[in-house]
Amino acid sequence: MTAIAPSPARVRAPAFLPRFALVLAALLAALFTAAGPATAHAALTASDPQDGAVVATAPAQVTLSFSEQVAMGDDSIRVMDPQGRRVDTGELRDMCSGTTIRYGTALHSGLPDGTYTVAWQAVSADSHPVSGAFTFSIGAPSATSVALPTAQVGGGPVGIAYGIARYAAYAGFTVLVGGAAFILLCWRRGATQRPLQKLVVRAWVTLTAATLVMLVLRTPYTGSGKFADALDLDGLRAVLETKTGASLVSRLLLLGAAALFLAVLFGAYARRTAEDAAKGAGKRKEKNGGAEKETDDLLFGLGIGGAVVAAGIAATWALSEHASTGIQPGVAMPADILHLLAVAAWLGGLTALLVALHKVPGIEREAVQRFSRVAFVSVVVLAVTGVYQSWRQVGSWSALTGTSYGQLLLLKVGLVAVLVGTAYVSRSWTARLTEVPAGKAAKLPRRRDVSRETRHAAVTVPEDPKRAAQLARQRAARESAREKQVRDADPARAGLRRSVLAEAGVAIALLAVTTVLTSTEPGRTAEQARGRDTAATAVPNRAIKITLPFDTGGQNGKGSVRVEVDPGRVGANALHVWVDDPDGQPLDIPEVKVAFTLPAKDIGPLPVVPEHAAPGHWSASGVQLPLAGEWRIDVTVRTSDIDQTTVQKNVKIG
């Protein structure tokens, strides 16, 4: 390939680069600070007792229901009395069945009246921690010394540190994979260039260090929020048994394979590429055809091996975060892997191109053109997988504008549009890169050659080794200054460098938004939770009233039972039951029992034993109905020691 020759114009490198880096650092800090605690995929859908409920008698247990699978331990649900003493047994009860995700803990018997506090925390299936707290009362509300926690799990300094490590991991992966792909696909000579070698190796170090930090901080991040718990070996052992811990360990193992890949890329492959450049490609093909084929085989092996390792590292995110939960995980996880690889090929390759333009003299025009084609393919893959992921995680137009996830997604789309526009400008600068013919090169204005002025200093090499080393450093500095002067002299190259720098700035902001997006509750889930909250607060215009005839088969076994559920909504309700004989007069019978069942959610039966209030009248207060839907009410009527029957009817609870 022919190197790009300089033109007479002189363009200095951007002087605002250090200030630009400071602005980007401030932007990242603002994003991480504004992000706050991670809002996770799983959400609390119901509890028994419900938040704010007043129950007549002390419940035997407290149960929590979630929208999706969560991981909980024995200490995940804590119940405190008004004085702050724990009244639960500390043993977690797994009550999951089918699609119902429910956990509970038993309470000690004989609890006195008063207000009790329930605090809980868990880790959702997409690796993000969730927590919350609520109160209920036995008998009547009372004063309590327990303060509801205001800080959510996953927040605070540990949450910020974990978020920074997440961003560093994404950035390291992007530059590692994209930089290696840029060398193999666009500019093979880049394997011999020290600046690109440093870039890719530092990306590997960043990703490895960030993964180790995330593994160590996982226990305090999902638990107490204290840095000291990072040294808890039992907690680390528990993390290794989780899906997230297994993914982080797998990533470390794959990074070991990536280190071998880099050793070959910047070792044997770089040496052979340098030999090809020194001897000339044509001559090498004539005299060393076998060696040329061996180099191509090595390139092919590096390409296949690198692709497998890169896909494996990308899979450690896909298998443990949003893609692994929700609808269509079998399609979402491969799509997420492709999405991450496309991001790395585009943004990581862009970073490598920027370094080459600033640090390496004579990058070939063909290399820039090849990267332009790679970037185009990456954008197409990003568009296809991004549209699918957006539909899967957002689900509706209202969630696109009415949830934090949707708003962040719109911001990400806007940044991608800006990035594509800037890339178009870079493409136009690439088209202006020209090769200067040999005949015109002689007509270029002569520049002042600083090396010629000091040539006498290199004629005699002093015997003093220190002086010789000093002169060598001076010659290296002069050579570096001359190369920089050559690089900065081409206006097309300088314009390309500025546009690529702008692309890199937008890419950094885009990567920050993406990092925050991966730790935000998807719009589809947020909409569902909002719908449940709306249903929970919707109060019908009147109480639910039903009348059911019954016949127990014994003497005086016929009559009717009237049931009233007031106000007939999710949450606490008052229950009244009246039993009448065939003439419509109150009928006093030995026992009446009621049960509520929600078949669609596999909830129930929830038994209620109303108290005898008056002849033919039974009542109960604080009857908890945790979810809206079509509930079945079963009323058991016993008219004698042996005569009993159960009647039922479905009602709509809103």
C-alpha cells in the first residue's frame, strides 16, 4: 500500500483535546450521579398483609409476590415490631408455583396489637438488586420507632463504584474487541505499531480489572452497601453460586484466552507483518510463497479464534442481564451478543482509527476506507438488533415517552443519529485523501529541516554512555517532532482527525447512556407495574353484593346467603355475610366460612372466618385481596353438625 503523502498546508493538532477530555469526564460523572440506585427488572406485585393494611388478628406469616424470579436468602425478609425488635423466624419460605413467584417468612405467635414494619431485599433475575419496605397494623395503628429505609440497595458509594466498574467493563470490551478487529480487518500493519498495541492491551487490563472489581463488590452492592463486606469470603462464595457470579468468573477465564490471542497478534503475527513490509509483498510472494501462505493462515486463525472469544465475552452480559429475562430470551440473548459485537466493531474501531491518525505516520487510505465499510455493516446490525430490543423492552408507545427506560432509549437513538452524521463527515474527508505523485513532490516548498542543523552532533559519538544516551533521546525527539509535522501537514488528514475525534466524543457519551440503560427497569415492566398500581388504587362506585341460594340437605337446610365486599377493590376490604331462611328472615346457623381464590394468578384459596355479629349476620374487617382480577368467592354454610355445603360465585375485583 502507498502511504498518504503530506501536502504543503500545515494544520496543528487540536489544542482543545485536554479540555475536551475533562468535559467528557464531567459528563460521565454527572450521568453516574444522576443514575442513582439501579432500578431492576423484577417488581413487587403484592404482599400479604398489604402495605397499610389493618388486620384483626396477627397473621401467621408475611408473603411477598414478584413480577419475575428473584434470588432471596434467609435474611431477605425482616419484620419488626413497634419497638424495632424482629418478630419473624428468619427462615425463608419458597412458595413459588408455576408462574407465581412468592416468598414468605413465618411470624412468632402471640404478637400484640400495633404497627409492624416489613423490610425486604432481593436480586432480580437480570442481576440488579431490589429492595423496599412497608407497614401493616394488627388491631389498630400505633406509634413505631422503626424508620422506613430511604436508601435502596444498590445505591450509595458502593453503587457508584459498581456503576463506574460497569462502565469501565463496557468501555474495555469495546476497545479490546474493536481495536483487534480494526487491525485484522482494516489495517494489518497496525499490529506492529506501538500506539495501537498499547491501546488494545490497556483495554484488556481495564476490562479485567473492572470485572474483578464487580466480582468483589457484588456482595456489598446487593447487600449492606458497605465496602467492608467486600472482604466477606462467605458472601463471595455465595456470589459465585449465582448467575451473575458465574458470568463474571466466565468472563475472567475468557479474558485469559484473550491474553493468549493478544500475545500471538502482537508477537508472531506482528513480526511476520513487519517482515512482509520490509521485504516487499511482491518479492515475498515470488521467493517465499510458503511463508506468505503461513501468514495468511495465521491471520485466518486469529480471526476465527478472536471472534469466538469476543462472542463468549459478550455472552457473559447477555446471559446475566436484561436479555436473559422477560419475553423471548432464546432470541434476545443471541441478538444482544450481536448488538454488543457491532458496538465494539464500530466504536472500538473508531477509537483505534483516532489513535492511528494522531500517533502513527502514514496510515494508508485503504485502511480508512475498509473501516468505513466495517462501520456501515456494524450500523446495519445495530439497527436491526436495536429495533428488536426496543420492542422487547419497551412494548408500547406510551412506555417510550412515559418511562425512564424509554426516555433514555430516545436519548440513545439521538446520539446514534449524531454519531452517524459525524461518520458521514468523516467519510467525506476520507474521499479527499489523495496520493501525491512523485513529479509534484519535488515542487513542494522546502521546509526547515531541524535535523540537518544538528547533524554535526551525531558525527562523533562520545565515549560517555550517559552523553550518548542523551544524544539518542534528542535524536528521537527530533524525529518524533518531524513525524508529527508531517502528520499535521495534510489538511484532509487533519479534517478526518477532527471529525473522528468528534465521533469518539459522541461515542463516549453514547456508551455512558447505554451503561445507565442496562441498569434501568425496562419500559414494558414499568408500564405493567404502573397498571397494577392503578388497579390497586381504583375504587368502584359501590360495594360488591351477591346473593347465593344454598341447600345443605338437612332439616332447615335451605336458604340464601348474601355477601358484601366493601369497597370491592385491591387491598383491605370489609366483609359482611347475612344468612336468610326461605322466608327472608335471619337464620342463625352454627358456622359460616368464606374463601377467596384468583385462578388466573394461582392465588388462594385465602380463607376468612368472619365473626358472629348478630343473628344471621357475620362480618370481618381487613380482608386482603392482593391483585385485581376475576376472583371466586366460596361460602361454606353449616346448618348442623353434619349438614354443610359450599356455594360459589365469580366477581370482578378492581
